[in-house]
Amino acid sequence: MDFSLSPEITEIAQRIRAFVEARLIPLEADPASYDEHENIAKPLLDKLRAEAKAQGLWALQMPQERGGGGLPMVGLAACYEEMNRSIFGPVVFHGAAPDDGNMRVLNMVGTEAQKERWLQPIIDGEVQSSFAMTEPNGAGSDPSMTLTRAERKGDRWIITGRKHFITGAGTAKHFILMARTSDDPRNGLTAFLFHADQPGWRIIRRIPIMGPEEHGGHCELEFDGLEIADENVLMGVGDGLRVTQIRLGPARLTHCMRWGGMGRRALEIASAHIEQRRSFGTTLAEKESVQQMIGQAAMELDIGRLLTMRAAWLLDNGSLARKEISMAKIVAADALHKAVDTALQLLGARGYSKDTPVEWMYRYARQARLVDGASEVHRMVLANFLRRQGKEFFQWGVHRG
């Protein structure tokens, strides 16, 4: 087993680290860097994105022929971790949700015409996108519970229903919408593409949340007669469940990649503090209880990184890596929360204040055990794999070199 990165990926990750250190981390302490929702202010974001593009650090998950970096998932794991050492990092490099997952699925399953119309403007940073699946009384971790309906009328589909907690919807222009086209349990869902300027839908509200928000927030939407042409069906009628599976697995894993970087940064902030903070005759770093806290958090982060990298390698080699992604999602979410909570505790009142970004991270980290499937759902997935596979659940991969 080789855990080393290629020289090419290492070089890109190092350039991202330098950009984050020089350009992003210093901005976090300036209140003027933030918008009213605690994210990076749009004018500043536009400026930094232009710099990232100029340095060839833009949309690393997309093909080079479309203006991206063309990195495999293993490369993204290393680079996304470096990006999220700053709370501004992922969106600056165009590696943030939901655009990241939407670009990936459109590139994988969209027709060439759909890629030109719906994907390329997202890659170029001209528009934001959103993935509308979750519903107030229906789909969440289980997409088959979708209640929003699409009824055929001639060569068009008429959409009625409601969605909520739709990330980025407040500023998105391109949407992927999941709707029910039949009552078939496996083939009853269809994925549709629509533009924000089309009539027949509205944003009911931007849902207030505990933590900092992505650009466009998390919104509740109502559909009352939105018309979508056949040409804007993604994949085919009845293929919606496949679209969600193709999109959500890698998207969960990219969350894990980013969380590793945020957890590392939290421990970096705490480590610098305990090296200089003195109490009862010694620095905090010299106290065994503090060493236990830091060591445990660092170990859990590294376990999450290893699980994430294993799943990334499997995806690069053609596997769906469903159970491996579920493992990574559970462990990386817990490790992020552990790292940030440990940092806040060691920083004391300073960590609870806004003098460092740790309190921002703390509020953000709590959602990790909920987004893209609650941890309990992923444990259920693993239990079902174990029931089906038995001893094969623990089988080592076979080297085919």
C-alpha cells in the first residue's frame, strides 16, 4: 500500500497552501471581509477568485478542456484539505458545495448540449447552482420519499411541490431538481434542469440556521406550475435515483476532504496558544491533560483522512465505494467536531469569542453529522452491508498491478 502523493499533486497542494497562508488566512480577522451571513463578501470573493484562476488553481475537479484542473479524487482529497485551512478557501478555489457536486454530476451524465448550457457557466464562475432534493415532509436522507411531482403536458413537464434547506438557492441561477414522475419505487424519480428566471416557482424564505451560511443560504422553495422541456431532463425519465446516487456519494466525500482541513486549522490555532499560555508554573502544552486532548483530536483527524483517501482511491478505480464513503463521512464528521471542540476548550474564553475563527468553525462543524445523510443513516448503511457481505465486508483489496 502506497500512501504517497505524486509530485504533480504535491506541487499543486503546496501552491494552494501558500495561497491560503498568504492571501486568505490574514483576511479572516477583518470584519470587512464578511457579508451579512458570515461568509466572504462578494466583491472580495470575486477578486480572490480571479487570483486563483490566474495561478491555475481553479475548479480542480473539472476537466482541463473545460477550464478545470483535471485532478483525480485522490488529488482532490489532498488539495481540498489544504483549501479549507481557511474558512474562505473552498469557495475561492471553486471547490465548495453545492457547485462542486453539481458540476461533477453534470459533467458525468449530462449531454454535450446540457454541458454547454448548464455546466460551463458554473465552471466559469458566471453563475451559482443548487441541488433541490430535500423536502419539508418528504425526501431527506431517503430520496425515494420525494413528494414534489412532475406531470407531463405535451413536450413539457409541470412541476408542483415544495423543497426546503436548499443550499445556495437564494443566489443560484442553475438548478437540478428532483421530482416524482411515477409511483415506481425504483424508477419513479426524474432529475430536471431549470433556470432561476423561469416562472412557476418562488423562494418562500431563507431559513435561519445556527451556523455561518453558504452564499445563497438554505432556502424553502415552492413550485406551482414550473414548466420544464424534455431537453432539460438529466439522464432519462425515471433515472432520478441514479442521478442522486452518482452525485451524492462523491459529494459526501468532498465534504470529508474539506473537514480535514478545517480540523487541522483549529488544532493549529489551539497549538500556537498552548505553547505560549502559562498556567500554574508551566505552559499549557507541558500539561499531560492538554497533551491527551490534542493527541486524541489529531489522531481522530488522521483516521478520517485515511478513510477519506481510501474511498477517493476506490472512486478513481471505478468503485462506487458506498460503504467506504459512509465510513469516512461518519468518522470525518466526528473528527471535525472533536478537533474544533478541543481547540475551543483550550483557547478558553478567547475560543468562545470572535477573536479567532474557532467559534465560527464550531457552529459550522455541528452540521457535519447531519448534512448529506445523518451519521445514524450511514451506520445503518454499514450494518446492511455487513449483513449482506459477512466476512467479505472486511476483505482487503486485491493488487492488480
